[in-house]
Amino acid sequence: MVRKKLTKSFLQFVLALIGIFCLGAFPYLFFDLEMREKIYKIQVLLDSGKLRNTLFLYQSITFNVQDYFHSIKLTIHEFIHYSEMTYIDIRNSERPLFPFFNELYVNSLKYLSLSILVSFVSSIIFTYSIMLLPVKIKKRIKMCFFILESLPDLFVILSLQSLVIWMYKKTGILLFQTVSTFGDEAFMIPLLVLSFLPTVYMTRYLLLSFEDEYESLYVELARGKGLTKLELLVKHIFRNAFASFIFHFKTIFWFTISNLLMIEIILNINGFFRFIYVNSARNPELLTLCMLFMFVPFFLIMTLLESMVGRISLKGVDES
């Protein structure tokens, strides 16, 4: 059984890697990217003001199968010799990718991991607190969470920034840095914004899972043994509810990544996703690198969690 699961996970991993390399090479399939050198020179002329009219630039969509497979082969070769990888920056200069890229990746990973941790801990606290409340109050709070879920991230960012600025004007105390500047990076505002909606989603998923588990027969049996509601929630319901929550976590994770891209751009954070956004048009290989750096750790973590979930939930049922 364990061997079968490992084989299935390995095949999924290999197929996903093949898909990432094939997807990352798509620009080479439809466009002649050998013209990039000429385009870079034209961009220099545009930046200097020597050239103003670009109507002569025209490139039709083609179908370059040979270039497509050659780019996949070249990308794999570059990843094998990753220390020699370079990229073209916004000034059209060729620069080494590593170790500069590692710093950006660690910075973005710091925001991503901390926001998910804050969201998870907050959602557990909110869920336990709400489950212990009367039914009428619980319904009202669930409605509030439904409304908060519909708020766009941009609104949350602007609201938090406005609140910090308003308090600074009134009290002279700057709670948080509202935007990253040279040598002074914003930390709390991005973390709070990035944690806000995932906390709402996690709380809603956990509430639904807790309420479903609370109607189960083993819960009735445990209540008959004299266990309090809090003991039921902590010792029994959480373990089984956590199993179903893990499958929703994939959606929350990718949702948080998309939000991180927007936050890095708006708040001027020197991070991994902002770097990809600025430079990927000139360097299609960076998209492949981005997908690999996001997929590989996430796949390994989710595979580990899913293997643990079955044991945790079965153990919870047995102890019930």
C-alpha cells in the first residue's frame, strides 16, 4: 500500500515537471524570440529618446516546433548548470542570476510562510471561539465572515495604509511602515494584508468541517461519556476536521501566492514574484524557474501532509 502511494506520487511529480518545462517553453512555440537582441537595442534607443516611432515593429505569430523543443533542452541544460544562469535586466544588461535570485526567493518565502502560519493559528482560535458560542451569535459571525470574504485585497491594502496614516496624523505614532523604500522595507502591512483573506477562508472551511464532525455518531458517544464541548473540539473533532481541511488548503495556498504577487508590486517589496513580473518578458526561462521553485516544495509538503492525515483521522476515530 505504501509502495503504491509512493509510486503514484513519484509519477505525479515527474509528469508535473515535464508539464512545467513544456509550459515554460510556450513563447518559443509561437514567437521568434531570436529577435530579442534587436528589440533590446531598439529599447535602448527608445529610453535615450533617439527613437520615438515603433510602428515599423511587427511580428506575426508562427509555429516553431523545432525552436520549442530546442528551448526545452536548453532550459534543462541551464538548470543543470544553474550557477551559470544569467538574465537580461530592465537596462538590457546581462547579469548573473544567482545568488541574487536566492535572496529574493527567501524574502518572498518569508512573507508566504509567515502569512500562512498566522492565518492557520488565527483561524484555529477563531473556530474554537465561534464553536463555543450560542447558535444565534454563531450565525451572525458566519455572515460577517461571508461579507469579509468578498472584500478585494486592494481594498484591504488601501484601508490598512489609510488607517496607519490617519493614526500617525492624529497621534504622531507610526505603527507600521506603509510601503517599502530604499533601505527600509515594509513588513507588518504586507504580512497583515496577506494573512487577512486566507484567515477568513481557513476559518470558514474549519467551521464547516467542525460542524459536520459535531453531528457524527462518535461525537454523540463521547458526549454520553461526559466529555465537555471544548474537550470534544480539541481531542476528537479537530483531528478529523483537519483531514478535510488539508484538501482545501491547496486552493488557499495558490490564492495566497497570487495575492503575494500583487502585494509585492503595490508595496514595492523586493521579492521573488516582483522580480519575475518585471523580467520574465525578456527572459521566458524565468517563468519555468518560478513554477519549479513554487511547485517542488509545495508538492513535497502536501504529499507529506496527506500521508499523515489518514493516520491522524483514523487515530482520532479509534480514540473516540
